[in-house]
Amino acid sequence: MPSSACSKFLIQNKMETEKDKSKTRRDFFKASALVATGLALNAVVMKPGRAAAEIERATAAKIPDPDVQYGFAIDLDKCIGCGNCAKACKIENDVPQEPFYFRTWVEQYVVKCDETMKIESPNGGIDGLKQSVSKEGIEKSFFVPKMCNHCAKSPCEQVCPVGATFRSPDGVVLIDKEYCIGCGYCVQSCPYGCRYISPITHTVDKCTMCYHRLKKGLQPACVEACPTGARMQGNLRDKDGPLVKFIKEHNCRVLKPHLNTAPKLFYNSLSEKVI
């Protein structure tokens, strides 16, 4: 049996040990809380790419004008399928020259006499489009240029997990290349097939309506290159402007209206075969 002095010493030593353990646990939880708080603050303040994204948005917006909402119209009665628009777009925006990479392209629709339809777009129509169906078998043939519809309710913007796709205050759907992770969700969600992943940057690319030119008061490259004036860009909020007048005075429609994406790309004489 230990003496009373020894017992007292053992008890005191045990209490101090428990006290040290308790202090150690408190210190641990306190440190953990500080770390967790720091991580939370870091997630808010230092979210990867957020600063770059905000700078891109500010640059794109510059001085927001509530009276400007950019839109686009294509007169299919005037389109001759020359492909100049696609060619000019590639040059202006450094789009890869390889096939299948286009910000804008031209499709040829051929409605046959047997009521079947053939759609062709070799190399995006950049080299011009030739008829592959004999004249005797054609009921109707026409060209339809395609590009980003710059939707007001864009599915691509909704599915982007990092907010790389965004709309400028004047209605143009843009991509923050510094923030894009190349996941491809937006490519899959676009109902118009207007996006691709660049083999050079490995980020998503698409038509920007030549936003860099619009901010300088210039027309998109495809509009300037069209030899028949089939393409038109303007302000949808300018009731007396040429774009709004054209839409009102012609039988203009949008692609896939049932999707309710509110496209800002309008077509004159658009066949139901395309919709």
C-alpha cells in the first residue's frame, strides 16, 4: 500500500495530467476552428479565378447602357451560301483553320421531291456550297447561316459550374477564358450547337458577335464580309433602328422557339423545316 504522501502525489500528478490533456484538446479545437474560419474566408475572398472573371466582366461592360441590347438578323432570301462570313470570322477571331471549328458557319438545306431533306455543310461552308442533289429531285433549296443566338435565357450560362459564361449588360453572351475549365457542360447544353472546345486553349469558344469590334463602333466581321447584305447587327431597344424595323417589316422567326431561350438571332423567311 502506498503511503498517504505517495497517494497524494499520485492523485495530484493524475489531475495535472488530465488538466494538460484538457488544455491540449482545447488548443486543438481552437486551432481547428481558426483553420476552418481561415479556409472559409479564403473560399470567399480568394475563390480561384473569380478576380479575373470580375475584371473580364468589368472590361466587357465598361459603361453599361440600359438602352442597348445587341441583336442580330439574317435575311435568308439574300444568303447565297458563299461562306465569306465563316471565312472572315476565322480570320478576325483566330479560329483554328481545321474543319469543325467555327464561330459561324453555313448549312445548305435541300428539300427533295419525296419530302425527305438533306442538310450539308462541308467545312462549314467556308469554301462555298455546291448542290449534291440533281435538279430533278429538288423541291426547294436554301442556305441557313448559324451562330450563337446570344439567348437572354441561355442554357449554357445556367450550367456553367464556375460562372465562366456570362452576359454583358448589353446582352452579348461571352466567355471568361481565364475562368473556363473546359468541362464542356455548356457545349452539351447549347441547343444550337454553337460552342466548341478550342484545341489550342482547351477552353470553350464561340461567336461573341465580334464584341471587341462593337465596343469600337464597328460591325462584326461577318456582317462586313457578306456581299449581299444578308447579315444585320443592331440594337433591339432602338425602335427606330434598322434592325428593329427589319424584324417588324419581315417574316422573322427564331430557331427552336419552343425551348424558350429567348434568342437574339432572328431569321427572315425561316422554313419550318429548319425549326
